[in-house]
Amino acid sequence: MRYVAPLSIIVILLACGGSKQPIGVSSNDPSVEYPEVDVWLTIVDSIGVENGDSNMVLGRPVVSTWMPGDRIAVLDLQKCNVSIFSSNGEYLTSVGRQGSGPSEFLIPSWLSITPSGGMAISDAMGGSISFFDSTLVYTGKLNGFFPSPPTNTVFLNDTIFAGIMPDYEMKDDNIIAGFSVALWSTGSVDPEMFYYRDLVAFNPEEIFSHETNMPVFTISPNGTVFTSLDSTR
């Protein structure tokens, strides 16, 4: 029997200065050492079932996010679609399926909500980003990203977005590769500007080594972009 883990919704249980151990765990066990933390999180509800309604069985959820109208969107890599749920976990509808045509995905890798309430879905295998309006109607696809489209995308408005993308270039007849944080418009696959680039000499024997150096970033309400390496360096 295939086990499918439900998508959990978590909330902050205790604020700063509260208990330093999870609720229900005894502090009388001297062998247990708890870290110093600011808050504890606990699961309070979940979406998805192991067996039953196929709309409620999640295959491999990779991104979940809130949508206008108090809804939850879940991008499912295995089902190649986005399932929409109400805030109390009731299934509402889905968008997409496996394929390479309109509203279809090969390996969907990221989901973003645009300021107007639409969706932008990156397809790693298809090298594209598909766009849907606030009514979930497909409006078009931006094709031609190589080696794959940006992920972790954040839209500043409906036509400008920032994201992370694998990057490479030739230098002295050698390939240097890594990741970049850049800014794009919805009309071109070429970045309008780079915020951050981390490229090193490419070694085929260490093809996955760059994953440990993938940058992380966030954008403030005024559009300022902050980047950092996802490492201890």
C-alpha cells in the first residue's frame, strides 16, 4: 500500500520567552537536551488522506501557498497539477496535468501567486513558466529557459519577478556554473538584472555539489532584495 504523507499546516504555539520544550514532553528525563529556541511549532491540522477521494490523496507536494479568497494552493510534482483547497481543507478544484501543452507540466517545480491573484508555475523539465489569471484560466507560457526556469519566484507586480536559477558561462574555455538570483519580466527569458551570482569551475564528477551553495533570498515590501548563501560560510 502506497503511503502518502498529508500536507501539514503549522502555527506558532508559544512565543518568545515561553517553554523550551514541546508540549507533552516531560522535562524529567535527564538524557534529553532541548535547544534554546524562540518559538515552538506544532501541527494543528492537515490536508490530504492516505486512502479515499483521489482529489484528497497527495502524490508529492512540493510547494503550498495561500491564495486570495482564503484558499490554499498545493503544487503536486507526482500528479503534475495544482490542487486548490479551502482554508478548512475542503477540495475545491485543480489546475494542470502531465504533458507539454497548454496547462500541462512535465516536472512542475515551483508555484507563485501574482499580486492580482493569478498563478505562475515553473516547469523544470519543460524549461518554462505557465501563467494563470485569478480565475485559474491559462493565459500563456514563457518558454526557453535553460537549463531550467527560475524557482522561488517572488512577483513585484504581475509582469516583474525575482527568482533563483541555475547559471553557467564559459571562461577561458572552461565552464563555470552555479546559481544566480535575478530579475525577469514576463516577456523574456533573459534576466533584466542580476542581484547575486555564485559561479565556480564546473566539475562533472561533482555535478550535485552546487546544490549546497544555492543562495536564498527575500524581498522587502519596498522591493529591496536580500541574498545569502544557504550554508555556514
